[in-house]
Amino acid sequence: MNNIVLTKKTEDKEINWMYLDIECFSNLVVAKISCMTSNSEIDENIKNIDAYLSSGGKSEVIIGFGLGVYPSIEIKILKINLTGHLKLEITLDVDDSDFNSNIHKCVFFIETELGLLEQFKEKLKLISKCSVDESIS
């Protein structure tokens, strides 16, 4: 059940941005947001995942989508445990308030392992080449 699905909804290649629907599934929570991102932000996320994998999961890293604007999603990749599993701490903005209200957050864990994180990184490299309404997970 633990999964992250990114679906490209729109893109503008001239100004280097795309709009993604991001769905996160854990054993307890299913959450979805839509946010903007860019190829440079995706490349930075790939670089951070590579750094995590190079360290063997011994140091935490943060990746995210949203270009520092609302709504956004932050994924903290926590240190690997002794059994080879790791947790992703998902923090996403909940779009349930008006412009003047505080932004609500949804925070939960997704469990995974190094091999699946590496597969996600490789699929993330493909998101800029995906067609509109195509997904990676």
C-alpha cells in the first residue's frame, strides 16, 4: 500500500514548469495535492536521493515539489534501520482554507526500502518526458 504516484497534469516547456498531481499512500493515510514544479527542482531531488543512496541511508535528506510556494510537498527520507527499511516523512499542504487562513499540513510516514527508493529516483528522471496525464510511481 505504501506508494507515491506523480501524474503530470499540464506543462509549459518554454518556461520550464509543470503541474503535478501527487498522491501519497500509507497503510493509514491517503493524501493528494496538486502543485507546480520544474525540471531543475526535479533534478535537485534526484541529486539529493543520489546523495542518500551513496551514504547507504546513513544521513537524512529532504526532497520536495512546489517551488517554495503553496501548495507544496516535502519528503524527508529518514535514516535506514538495521533491517534495511526506511521511512519517508511526508508533509503536504492541505488546500482546505481560504487565502487569509493558516495553511494546514498533513504529516505521515510511508515505509520503503533502498531498492524501491532507487527505482523511484530512476522513474523521477522520466517525469519531464512523460505526456500529460501520464503517471510514475
